[in-house]
Amino acid sequence: MAELPKTREGWQGILRAVRRAVRGNESAEDLLHSAFVRLAEYSGRDAVDNPAAFLVRTAANIAVDEQRRTRVRRETALDVDGFLQVSDGQPLHPEVLAARERLQKVLAALESLGPRTREIFLLHRLDGLKYREIASQLGITVSAVEKHIAKASLFLVNWVEGE
């Protein structure tokens, strides 16, 4: 079994062979790297008599595969905007309608909170602010923020259970 080169010059020779095989493709180094990864995977299962030849042939095959993928993508370009305009004219699915209805109920419940409690609750839940950040922003104590959050949470839990 032949071995892989141990010198920089040996690897440069393999790289030149890959460049010739892929006709000057600028990604010859990337192709050689991908081929080396495949060599490592393959040699774990089967013996490779000539690793250098395996690398060159595999790099060339990878280049051909990439060219085919690129050509197929170019030939099958889709007009995504056209698909987005297509409507089947059917009503919304029941799950979507139910979710919208629940959202409207939650918004109505939030509207029943006092303005300050609602603001603090939304700053925490929607904006993701920490209690001390809310307290600093609104000029109140962290304890006051905790009380508003607890009040809003308790209200919403009771409201959900009452539904």
C-alpha cells in the first residue's frame, strides 16, 4: 500500500494533480480537503491501495457533483413571489381561528389591568427586562415591580381559570 506524502512538496504535488483533474477550479484546496475527509472515513472501513490517487479522483468527483448541483439549481429556479401570491380561497383552519380568538381574549384581559401594572408586566414578559431594569427605567423600587408582576400574574391566572 502506498502512503500519503510526509512533506510539503508531496502535498503540493497532490494539489497540482487535483488542479489538473478539476481544470484549474479555484476551490482545488477545498476539494482536496473534502477528499481527505472522505479518505479518512473510507479507510476506516476498507483498505486504500493508493491514497494519493484516491484523493485526486475523489476531489474530481466532488467537483463534478458541485457542478451538477449548481446547474440543476440554475435550471430549476423558482419564482417564489408567484407562489406566495397563490391562495386556495379556503377559510382559515380551525386551529388558527382558535389561536386568534385566544389572543384576543388575552389582549382583552391585559387591557383590564391597570395601566402601570400592564406596562410593567409587558416590559418584563415582552421586552425581557429584569426587575431591576424596570425599576430603574420607571423610577420605582424593585419591590414595587415584584408586586405589579405578581398582581398581573395572579389576575391572568384567575382570568384563565374563569374562562
